[in-house]
Amino acid sequence: LVRLHWRFSGLMFGLIISGLLLVAVLSWNSRLLKRAHGDLKHTTDDLQRTAVDLASANGAVASANSELRAQNKLLVVKEDALRAQNGLFDAALNNMSQGLCMFDEAMRAIVFNTRFKSLFNVPSAADPELLASQAPIQSLREAAPELARQIEENMRGGGTASFEAEGRDGRVIAAVQQPMPDGGWVATFEDVTEQRRAQARIAHMARHDGLTNLPNRYAFRERIQEALDAPHAGGMLAVMCLDLDHFKEVNDTLGHPTGDALLCAAGDRLAACVRDTDMVARIGGDEFAILQFAVATPDDADRLGGRIIEAMHKPFQIEGEIVYATASLGIALSPLHGDDPDVLMKSADLALYAAKSDGRRTYRFFESEMGERLTSRHAMERDLRQALAARQFQLHYQPVVQLSTMTITGFEALLRWTHPEQGSIPPSKFIPIAEDAGLITEIGRWVLQEACADAAEWPAELKVSVNLSAAQFATGDIEADVVAALRGAKLGPDRLVVEITESLLLSDNKGTLDTLHRLKGLGIDIAMDDFGTGYSSLSYLRKYPFDKIKIDRAFVSQAGRGKESAAIIQTIVQLGNSLGMTTVAEGIETEQDLEMLLAVSCPEGQGYLFSRPVPRDQVFDLVRAYQSKASKVA
């Protein structure tokens, strides 16, 4: 039992010790657990804080990722925009009308466009292979060496410059060169060939006539000034103004194309008359000007003037048609007649007016009195415009006599003008002015009406002859005027004779021929006035429907002084007989003239020997006087 007690006590003590140890262990473990729990709690707190930080970091990362995605999208957009911008830049660069090239200081190409390549035949290698090479500048040197030389020379100066030079192929290239800060340079190149040609054409057009290609008034005046300013020991300077006679009639009857062709032919003919050192210009309309240099004496200008008039007197061949266009010429000399271009041209123009007033087809030198005559001419033109309304015109009548019986067969109506201040003015003085002023159509219409009205009161066997101007055919309706005059006077068409001169026939116009045939068809007689003074009268007689031929007074007046004129008159009379045309001799003033005409069997005549033109109220007295003479002879 003791042993058991001690064993039990020992066991109990062991248990107690073990319990104590266990308690100690548990207490220590508890402390460890508490500490671990505290650490765990701290760790949990840390983890919670870390989780919050991680959540915050995740939010920041997500935001950053979102921002990166946005930035990436923006970069993509910018890249696309840049790519599009580069495309536009390339398109703009390569579609420039100018060539562009940028070079570094070693003359290597940095940038160039397609136009530059085509301008200077740059090799067709790929652009990257050509960049940083000297192939482009070498092509420039080969295609346009002078332009390349100027550009390279200017590089040493370093400033902006413009150049223009002709290439080997004849093209004109303009370049603008601009230096760059790094020592290189950029230049633009443009083919200005057509521009320069256009500028040259414009400059030529500004100084030349567009139709004839002759120098114009501006160039002509400029050349006169240069000649006057230049020291010259070669003599005087002759300025000439030329006007085509009756050009308007040619233009109106044959049409403007034929008129233009005539102007060109006239310019060529004038150019053939002068020396290479002289000048021919067209200064407007049908007016030309000639500048003759080194005129030793006025005779030199006189000879040229005569040569020009003679050349212009010859017929022109225009588009297969023969056209006649004579000319009048005025001449002024420097320094005799002035030392200013405007003064010389005005003086030559005054001389031209004098030549036209003297019957045209001639030339005149300037005289100081011509200015007064021109003023007088202008005053007469002004008065002419008022004369018709003021009833200052009258008709006088000269009898046409049958030479074999000395009986009157009719009268020629002749226009007279009684000026309120100057009195009677002869037709030879005012008719040309009326034609030039465009008044002749209206005046001619009045003459027709008055002549037909007067003739209606005469005996039925008497006819009335009326002169028609070429201007009336060109600017008016002559057929309508004639018909209206006949109807208004109740005069039969068989009692009217219309007289025309060869000047009307110069253009050989079909319209004129048709008009004359229509007048002839009405029963009106057609007479050719002043036969023998024109160009090709025989061809006219064959082509036109003439009933009468009126021999010019020049042949009649000279017939008594020589056999030639009498022979011509006899030939004309025989020609008229063979063609069935009545011949009328004009300008019979002496018994000798009458005897000669009777000897060659000329049927009719008129002149001062029979009667001067008389007013209308003396016609019946004249008719009765001749009837009395005829009855006495019978």
C-alpha cells in the first residue's frame, strides 16, 4: 500500500507536474497564440490596407490603361492625318505647275517633284535612289546650262535671285532661287516659253496692224521721233500719208472680206515701192503712211510719190477678181515742214486732203495754205448738211442735141448750189465733199425726184439724164429711189436716162450689174459717162447693159488740134454703132468741134455751143428756140 501510495503519490505528483507543465505550456501557447493573433490581426490589417492600396492601384492602372488606349487611338488618328497630309503634300508637290528642287550645300538633291524631273529630263530611277545624289543638278546643267550657271554663281552670293534662260531645246525657263540656313538652297522652275511668246505677240500687236501686219500709227510715230532725235547727216525725212480712193465703195459693194484683202494687197504693193530702210505703216481704215529716210532733195520724195501713185493705179487681183483702187498721197518734209511727229503727220494729212480735192489719183506736197483750205472744207461740209433742208440746191438743164437735125432730144440735169454767203459753188467743189461726208445719197435722191418732176412737164419726146454717184449704189437702194421718183412724178421710165461713170464699175461687182439690169428692165436707158478716161471701157461695154456712150470732153476739145483724138472719137462712134449704142459727145464749144463730129457721124452732142445749163424755167424757151431753128432749116 505504501508502495502503491508512493506510486500513486508519484503518479499524482507527476500528473500535477505534468498539469503544471501543461498549464505552463498552454499558458505559453496561449501567449504565443495571442501574439500570433495580434500578429495575424496586424497582418490582416496590413492586408486590408494592402487590399485597399491594391484596389486603388488597380483603379490607377485601369485609368492609365484607359488613358493609354485613348492616347493610342489619338496617335493612330494623328498617324492617319499625317499620312494623309503627306499624301496631300506629295500630290501638291507633284502637281505643281512649277518644278521644285531642294539641294544641300554639296549640290545633292534633298527634295524634288515630278515637274522638275520632266523639265530637265532627270533619269527615271526611283526617287530614293536620286535623293542625296547629284543626278538632278547634272540634268539641270545638261538641259539648261546657262540657267544652271546663273544659279550656281548666285550660290556664292547667298541671296534670293530670279533667273531666266533658254534651254538647249529652245524652251525658256524661269527660276527663283532661295538660300537655306544650313547652306543648301531651294528653287522653283517654270516653263515660260508660251508666256514669253504671248508677250511677244502682244508687244507685236501693240505696234502692228492686225490685218496687214504693218506697223501701226503708234510705231510709225515712234519711228519718226527716233529719226528726228538721232543725229543724221543723210538728208531730210519725208512723211507721207496715203488714202485709197473710194475704198468704202469697194468695201460696201464687194464685202468686207474683199476689202480686207485689198488692204493687205495695197500694203504689200506699198512695201515693194520703198527701200528696206524706209517704213510703211497702216494708220487706220484705208489710210497708210510711208516714212522715207535720207531724202537728199524734195525730188527724191517726188519720185517716190509718183512711183507709189503709179503702182496703186494698176489693178489688183483679189480672190480671182480684178479690183481697181487708186490712191491719193500727201507729203511733208522735215525740217522744211516741221520737226515734230504730230506736226509732220498733220502736214502730210493736209497735203493728202489737197490731193483728194484736186481730183484724187495724185500726190501733193504740203503747203502752208492747206490748213486754211481744210478749214474751208470742213465749213463747206457743215453748210452742205444744212443746204438740202434750206432748199439751197437747184437743178439746171443742158440740152442734148441730135447733131444731124439740130433738135433737142433731152436734157442733162446738173446740180447747182447757191450758198447764202459764197454764192454759186461749182459741183466739182462740193460733190466730192458730199460723197466723203455721206450726204450724196440723200442729195442724189432729191435730184432724181426734182428731175423727174420737171421732165414730166416737158414735151413727151424729151428725156432727162441724171448722174448717179457710185456712192449711191454702195450706200442706198438706188432702184427703189428711181422707182419712187418715177412714180412720184408720173414719168414714164423710157424718158429717164441714168448716167454712171467707170468709177462705179471698178469693183466689177455683181450687185451693181444686177441693179443696172433691173433698171434696164424697167425701160430706163443706161449711159456710160466720160467714156475713154478709165481703165477697161471695152470690157464694160460688153458686160453692162449700156444704151449710150458719152465721149469725154477731153477728146472733143483736142480733136481740132490733132488727128489722134478725132480718130479715137471716130472709133468710139463706130464701136457704139456696132453695139447698138448711141454716142453722145460732151464739151462741144466751137463750130470746128461740131464739124468734126458731123464728119465722123456722131449722133448726139452737148456743150456750150448749143447752150449753157439753164434753170428749169428757161427750158421751154430753149426748146421753142431750137424748134424754131429746125423749122427754118426745114
